[in-house]
Amino acid sequence: MGRRSVLITRHGKPVARLTPPSVGVVADSHPWERLRGSGVLHAEPEDSMLEAQAFDALR
């Protein structure tokens, strides 16, 4: 398995990219500490990942 990025899309639009940790990351640190500062948001914060019809309470 090579070290490569994975692009996550929603309706064909990129919403996230997962990349392997950079070289030199301390292996004994907590996962959330290793991820800190590495995220990029590709959608609007108020965008829902689910359609309104997917919620039973709205039916």
C-alpha cells in the first residue's frame, strides 16, 4: 500500500481529502493532536450531508 491521498466527494464535488501524516510526526502522540491544523473545509459550514427527507422527524 502506497502513501497517497484519498478525495471524498459529495454529488461529484470534493468535500474532504485524507492525506497520510507527514514524515516526522511523533508516533506516540494522540491522533487528534496529529490531525490538528491539517484539515481544509471544501463545503459551506451550514451544508448538510443529508437531505431533509432523510430525517424521520420531518415526515
